[in-house]
Amino acid sequence: MTATFRLVSMIWRVLFFLIWCADYVNTKMMPSSSPIANLTFSHTKLQLTWDSSITDIDYNCYIETSQDYTEKEASNKTCIFSRHIHMGAKLGVKGTYNGTEYSEEIRFIPPGKNGTRVENFSCVIYNISFMNCTWDAGRKAPINTQYCLSLQYPSEKDALKCPHYIKDALGRHISCIFQNVTIIKDPVYFLVKGDSNELEIQFYDEFIKLYEIEKLTPPVNITVNCSEDQPRCIVQWKRPQLSHEERDIDQCFEYEIDIRNKKTNANPEENKNEPHTAQGTSFTFENYNVKKKYSLKIRAKGDACLISKKWGEWSEPIDFGNTDGAALMYPIVLLLIAIGTILVALLIFFLCKRCCNLKKMFPPVPQPKNKFYELQKEGMDPPLTKYETEEITTVEEVA
């Protein structure tokens, strides 16, 4: 009996020792309760906030989506992100205090039914300051769904709402036109919300660098000066106009020059053209043929600076040079005009001369005067008409 009691007492001592050691290890290995509390995320402001019971601690926050992971330093227990979240995201905050790391994490799941947000969203800026955004209605969105677009500049307090919508056959907004858009270097937040009285519509959001979606206008003031002594042409132009300016911006462009032979019956292989590129605002065309006529057009894209890297619009075609034999066409036309003028003058001269000779050869016959009528007017009898010639005979008397 005594032996049994001792055995049981020994087992309890061993278990107590193990439990005590386990508590001790957990206390040392596991941190105490986290000082991070009330972690909250606002998807309308893309803002993550929290409270902390420890003031002397630096926090970092992060956002993880299906496409990327971003981490940044927190400011006053707040983080504002520049990542779209319409596909959902995982957000968190972490900090280290006295060698111990603390962290908290939350997940954001977009509200609304899947398949109701807009699709194929895209925007383009044209004519310097006009922007057109287009999209398709969600495949599972009710027919009565209406979408609204707004954009938020980072330096502005209020969002800019769409001023002019374009509707489809069902009356739904599928496009928006903005005027006087200002291009900045920082991304701008685009948000498309949907509304329906049948169910909740998911939103769509995207951060866009406006200069990346700009469709550059064509180069302007294009001139072509060709030399026949040294068969070449100097092409010059001015850069496209921009809504934003930078120093030495002329060096920020790359140009593509398209020069083609305008011969109507040219061989396709002969008319095949290899595009030329230039960095400055001039280009020397070395393969100039004085007997041919050419068509030229130019477009631009950004090579540096905050300028779109996509090719812009082509300029209007400019013709230069001559077609085969066209160099003589202008003198020939002038010669024909001169010959025609001379022939007309000669014709007029001969006609005038001929008319004058006819008058001399065939003078006009005067009309006979009516003497009887004239004498009657004067009150006199008309004289006898002498029809025969009287012969007078002189008689001399002889003594």
C-alpha cells in the first residue's frame, strides 16, 4: 500500500514538472497580447487604420492582391494604398518592440455578386486634354443596373464625377467623356460603382498614370527641303503639343517617319518602305530621286520623361518630289499657254485684216436719192426729164 502511494506521488510530481516547464516555455516563446487593436480598412478611401497601446513603436503596413505585394511605412497609425482592390486583398500591419514582433491582418472581400462589376474598362486621353473611358456592363448584372464613374486626384479632397455619359440601347452608362483633364505624374484613382434595385453590384477600381494613356497628337509644322545637286531631303518638324511641360522636353520624344513612293503603277516590292526613326526634330532622307514623287507622314511617342510610350497619331500626308517627267510639266504648261496666246492674237489680227480688205474691194452701195420727193417738199415742179440728146446745128448766111 505504501509502495503504491509512493508511485502515485512520483507520477504526480513528474506531471506537475512537465506542466510547469510547458507553461514556462510558452510564456517565454509566445509574446504577450498584441498592442495592435481595431484594425479597420476603408475601401472607398483605400485607408488602413488601427489603434496601439504602445506609442514608442514603428509600424509597417502591407497589402497583398492576386497580382502584387506592397509594403510601406505607416504614418500616425494610418496607411493609404495605391492598389486596386476590386478582386479582394489581404491587408496587415506589423511592428517590433523590444525585440518582439507584433502583427495583425484582415481580409477584404468586395461586396456584391460576382460578375456584376464592369468589364473591359479602358481610358484614353486625346487632343491634349480630352479623356474618354469605356467599359462593358457586367455579364451577370441586371438590365436595370446603372454605373457611375469618378476619379480621385491624390492632391484633391473631393472626387471628380463624370460630367457626360454615353448610354447603350438599354440606357446604361457605358462610356464617359472628361474635358480639361490635367496630366500629373502620380497615379489617379478611377472608381466605377454600380447600382441596381435587384441586388448589390460589385465595384471596379484602378490606379492609372494619365500620361501613359495619352494618345499623342501628330508633330506639327512639317517642312521638306530637297536638293538636286546632292540628292537628299531635309525633313523638319515640331514636337506634339502636351498639357504638361518639362525642361528640355524636345529630347523626350522618338519619331517614326514613313516615306513612300507615290508612283501609281509602282511595283509592290519597290513601294515597300522601311520606317525611319529619329530622336530629334529633323531627319535627312538620303535616297531621294528627283524623278519620283513621295508621300511623307510622321508620328511620335515618348522616349523618356512622363510621356506615353505608345505611338501617337500620324500627321497628314505631305507630298514632295516629282513623278517621272513631271519636272518638265510646269515649263510645258507655260509654253502651251504662250503658244495659245500667240495663236489667238494672230487669229484676231488676220480676221481684222480680212474684214478691212473686204470693205475696200466691196464698198457699200449708197441708196439713190428721191429728188421728186425733195422738190415736192420745196414746193417746186420737177424738171423735165431729158431722155434724148439735142443736136444743135449752126446756120451761117452767105451774101
